[in-house]
Amino acid sequence: MKKTLLLLALTGACLTAQSCRQKTPEAALQPETTADSLTATGTHLTECSVKTGNLTFTHALGGGDTCVSLLPGGALEFRCTENRDFFCDPNEGKLSNNTLPALLAAVDNTRPFTLTAKVTPGFTEEGLYNAADLLVYANDTLWQKLCFEQDERGRHRIVTVRTQGTSDDNNHEPVDFPAVYLKISSDTHTLASYYSFDRKEWHMVRLYKNYYPARIWVGIASQCPKSGLCTSLFEEVSLEQTSVSDFRMGS
């Protein structure tokens, strides 16, 4: 009888331990990131109408529509004065700045889209962090920039800034060309960013789940976070209601 009771006690202990082990991973799971789960500030959009190629920008941030000139052939010259940027500093907001001038177009995020442009930033010797950007924007604390930017050593490189409340600033490859093609593409589930020198071979720099809400804006910007002036050129700007077919290759 004692052996039977001991066996039953050991069996019950094993079942209890197994039950705890099964529940621990489930309890440890964090809720999936969604737009609704993020603390968001409002949008600061104004209406405008700036057309280039097949795209009409209908909204602006930071007076972006007053900073552009349409050039022959459909290119846009985008001027940005100093101390203007879009960044939500994770270090208690010390470097936060939401004064970036940008042009945006509304997008139905329940459908695929691809935004592409050839960008030539206005790099200068004193122009730390000067850049030409592509943007995905939901509100002032939920957005992404894809940039061709000047770094602290004066090198020009591809940079992505993914912002969910605060900004995740990521430097990618240095580029020894004055201009590059930038592209952001979504199939509604995945969103990825790319650059190219010839619009044929694309290099992926960032890929993540498309957690943005159904209505978002995409667009372009020129930034000058420090001193001087950044005048960027945007050519071959296009917005298509399709996505890349191969997210790793960008084609």
C-alpha cells in the first residue's frame, strides 16, 4: 500500500510539473505589436497638391509643399533648412525633432504598394545627417524613413529609421555614388526597403511585418538636422499598387 501511495504521489507531482512547464512559454509570450498597441501622438498634415510622374502628393508635413520646385522633366527639387528632422529619441527625447518637411500621398494599406524614387541628396561638408528620404507615415510616433544620408565621418550611406513610439536608427552600407534608387514595398503582410544603382538589381536593407493601420501615407522628404541647407533632387518618383514578388531580391 505504501508503494502504491508513493507511486501515486510521484505521478501527481510529475503531472503538476509537466502542466507548469507547458504553461510557462504561453504565459511568457508578449502581445503582438499592432498600431493600436502603440502610444501615438496625432498627425500634423495639411492638404496640398504637388504632382510628379504618376503621383500626386495630397498632404504635407512641416510645410513640405512650400519647399519644392517642379523641374523640367518632372523632377522635384526639395529644399530643407537647418535643424529640421524626424526622429523620436529613445534617450528621454533629448534629440527628438518632428519638424521635417515632407510630401505625402494617402495609401490603402489593405492593398499592395511600391514607392520608388531616384534620389540625389544635397550633401555638404557641414551637413551632418543631411539626407533624401522615402517615408511611410501613420502618425507622429508610428512611421519609417528610408534615407540616403551623410554620417558622422562624412560618409554617405543607406539608413533606415523605424519608429514605434521611439526611433530605431540603423546605418547600412556606405555608398560612393551621388545618387541611388530607393524603394519601399508591401504586399499587405510584409514591408521591405531597398536601394539600387540601376533600378534592376536591388539590395534589401530592412524587412518587417506590416503592422500599420489600413490608411497610411507614403512620400518623400529632404532633411537637414544640423546646419546649412539640404537641397535634394527626386526623379522617377512612382507609386504602384503592386508589390515586389521576391522580398529577398527586391524584384
